[in-house]
Amino acid sequence: MVTPETLVAASVIIYIVALTLYTIRVVKGPTIPDRILAVDALTYDLAALIAVIGLLLRSPLLVPSAIVLALWVYALDLYVAKYLEGRELGD
């Protein structure tokens, strides 16, 4: 029988592989939007990894910090998209 701890450990390994691939895309990305997309995916997966580790360790502080990280990255996405379009943030 598969225990929940085994499933969480397997998901941590999958997240680490994904983070490695995103890091390669950030370094070797051919265009700026490709690199920005890789950084976005990297940080969202990092937030998910922090939440999974928080569940594994039964830590009450890691899950809210993952939520804050995801919200911060979303706000940064909006700012970068406006910057690439050449408009102000309030427009």
C-alpha cells in the first residue's frame, strides 16, 4: 500500500526535476518572453513545492508563505506584462 508520505516524496522529486528544467529555460531562453515565462512557471512551482513540503512536515507556516509567494508572482506578472507593452500600470 502506498502511504501519503511516499506520494509527497515522489511529488517533491517531480517538482525538483521541473525546477531544473525551468532553470535551464531561464538560462538558455531565446527571447525575453520565454525567459519571463520560465521564471513565472519556476516560481509558481516553487510555491507549490513549498506547500507540499509544508504538508509533509505538518508546518503551519509554510502553506501561507506559499500563497503569499504565488500572489506576489501574479502581481509581478501584471507589472512585467504592462512594461513589455510600454504602458503604465494604471492604464
